[in-house]
Amino acid sequence: MENILVAGASGTTGKQVVKLLKSTQYFNPVAMVRKEEQQKQFKKEGVETVLADLTEDLTHTVKGIDKVIFAAGSGGKNVVEVDQEGAKRLIAVAKMANVNRFVLLSSMGADKPEESEVLKDYLRAKQNADEHLKQSGLKYVIVRPGALNNKEAKGTIELKEKLNKRGEISRADVAQTLVKALNDDAPYNSTFEILEGDTIISEALNELKN
């Protein structure tokens, strides 16, 4: 089994990612959390954890790790330090540890942050993190969903490098997409947008070419 570090494991999407990883026979989740009470909760569920803060040294988080999912976010409170610099810190140590794949949860609009009045700073932070990962030399997948909702998973999405429209998608389907993007046969070095749709997630990914 491959060890998958999940940054942002205690977040709404991150929890679903951990649960999905735990249910597979291929992946062993390692939940990266900031607080000891979060650590205790995951341990109760039989999930390995590592205690770390994205604003501090992260070298210890990638020991024995094969792949990374970065699903962390500051909720708009500290976008530069967490969403941007936190991602960069984890990318740097992942590179040093020869991590095999880095899956980054970004956001639709991160390619053109200047077009958003309200989310400009958030999207610019995401864009900077995305670009840093692309230049890192790591195998990467950058997933840019539309607006997130809490509906149940459909297991189907609409996926393109650029969808040229707005819309929503459930966190559950985003989590499934992040996990499926870890597979060795899934395309890598790719950046794409996702919304609610009718294509099975694995098929939508396979339509992308390396």
C-alpha cells in the first residue's frame, strides 16, 4: 500500500479524502493535522496522523510518504501564509523526499484571479501555489473545482482543462477526483477544472492525455 499524506485532513473535503483512502486496498492515509484533539479523533478511526502546521517546518511530514494530496485552506483568513506559502513549503519537502505524485486542490478562477472582485487575493494565492508546483519537477495534478456544495457524491463530473463556464460540484465528488488522480495510470502534469456532470470520474480523467 502507498502512504498518502493528506494536508488539510480535518477540513470538510479533507475528511472525505481520508475516508475514501481508508476504504481502498491501495492507499494508506496519513492525516496531517494541527491540533492534538484532531489527532486523537483520527487515531480513534484507525487513521495514521502527523502533527504539523503549514506555517512551520514540514520536513518530518513526508517521511515514508509516497504521494501527497493538498486539500488545505485557511478559509480566506490567511491565504498567503497557508494556501500559498503552506503549499510551497509542502511542495519543497515533498521534492526532497522524492514523493511520486502531488495532487493539489486549487480553485476555478485561479488562472485569472484579476477577473474576480471578491476572491482576487484567494485566487492569486492559489495561482501562485499552482505555478510553484508546475515548476517543481514533481509529477503533479492540479484540480480546480467550481463552487463547492455538500450534496452527496454522484461519482460523475464534467472535466476539461478549461470549462469556460461557472457552476457547482459536491465536495464528495471533488474528494473522489483527488483520490482517483493518485492512481499511477491517471494522467499527471495536468491542470483541469471540474463541475457537476455525467461522466464517470475515472473516465473523465482518462480522457486527459499525458
